[in-house]
Amino acid sequence: MVDLYPPTGPYDSGFLDTGDGNRVYYEQLGNPEGKPALNVHGGPGSGATERPTRAWDPERYRVIRFDQRNCGRSTPHASDPAADMSLNTTQHLIDDMEQLREHLGIERWLLNGASWGSTLVLAYAQQHPERVTEMVIPAVTTTRRAETEWLYRGAGRFYPEAWDRFRDGVPADERDGDLLAAYARLMENPDRAVREKAAADWLAWEDAVVSDEPNGVPGMYSDREVDAQIAFVRICAHYFSNGAWLEEDQILRNAHTLAGIPTVLVHGRHDMGSPVQTAWELAKGWPDVRLHIIEDSGHAGSDAMGQAVRDAIEEFKDR
């Protein structure tokens, strides 16, 4: 079992007014005078965990976490069809992170993010390297179209029956085209029943992809209340059908700009949704990075993966 600290809840919370009608929820945990560390959730659209933090030394770290636009406790919520998704892009989120840093009076901070969160912290760090002290990144992704094409089509070679159901969730005349764009259109449908079904079909596929991992959990993605399902899938489809508004290979191509930022990458060997190749490619082009490939883990993680992340967090707390 991973050695964890006693549970620590928030000592502060609030909403960041972004100036365009969005209000981003944030909270702070640990020591107000400690080393600042920003935890960036995945998804996109999953929202930050509401559990107490236990991986971070509460005496040494000041941990900040936030719900990205339109999910979790941030408003407006993406389950509301009136929420304007044109105001939710990767650049909007990077700008929100910068605005939050300034709002909290933080000069520099450690970044931690997994899955989609890893893409976001990498994109932020490439724009604002002077604001980043270190990074701890499990489940590495860069959200290239090649990566989303694998997750939502290529992996169907291993789960053809589940992928057929995913494909059949869109109208018949769109099944041989861009499935992500088709789902994005379904998630904008004014009929809530249509949005609920599309969300359920999408999440069933996400569940299937992690189902055979060493520590796969049934219903890992679909086990959330309906509004959260709708928000998650609406935001995911919006981002992935637009390539996250990143040039293909942008993050990998610019990895050299991160030189001087000590970073630990942690990735599961059996990650079906995000194969380890991306983490390997990223590590090859980036000085100051260490990659730990965890043999008993997939996207869902494992004790060994959790321990590798915890070790990196411990290593950096006194730096």
C-alpha cells in the first residue's frame, strides 16, 4: 500500500471570475505558507476530486486544485445546454490557470496533472516556463489527433463488440466519418434524452477500454451522476473533435522549451487508452525528465504507480 498522509481538507475555497461569464471553483489545502503546487484534473470535464488530499505533506505543501470550465463546481455547468462551449478551449484553461496564480499571489508553482491534465500542464508550462518549479505527470498524454484516433477507433481492434456499440451511438449516416464530431453534435442537441443517451454510449466505451487493465474498475467512467456524465462527455467531445486546439505534435515538438524544469513522468505499461509510446517520445526530447514505466499498471493506476508519484512529490517538497 502507498504510504499516505492523514486526510487534509480545504482551508480556503472560492470562485475565480474569469470576466467572460465563467466562474471557476478553486480550493486550497495544506499549509498556506508551504510550497505551492497546482493539481490539474483530467477528462477534460471530470472535475477535481472532492476527497481530502493525502499524497501531499500538509506541513510542506500548499496544494491548489480547481474545477476547469463548465464542470465540477464551476459555472455555468456543461450539463446546461445554454453553457457557451466556445468559451472553453485549451487556451482559455491556460489563461484561467495564470489568472488563478495571480489571484492567489503565487510567483511559481509545481504542476501535477494526469491524463488530459498532463496535456494541460504541459501546454501551460510551454507558454509559462518561468512560472513552473517542477512537474509530476502520471498517465502522460499530449492529445494529438493520433492519440484520440487510437482511443476512439484504433483500440476497437481489441474490443470490437464494445466499439461497434460506440459507433452505433451516432446516426447511421455519420458512422463512417468523424465519430468525435458526431458525438459533439449529439451533445449539443436540445433534447436532454438525446444527450443522456450519447453520454452513456460514450462512457460505456471508456469503461470497456480500461476493463482488462490489471487494476481496472467496472464503471470507472460511467459511475457518476447524470449531470456529471453529460458535462464530461460534452466537454470531451468538444475538445477531442477540435484536436484540443493544438497543432499535431505541438507539445512533443516543443519539449525542448521545458529544459530546466525537473519533471517525473509515470506511466503504466498496460495503459490501453493512452499507450506508453507518447510518454517515451516525450522523454526522449526533453532534458531534465525521468520516466518511470510501471509494469503492473494501466490508466487506472496501481499501488506501484501511486508510490512512484508520491516519491516524486516527496522529492520535490524541499527543493
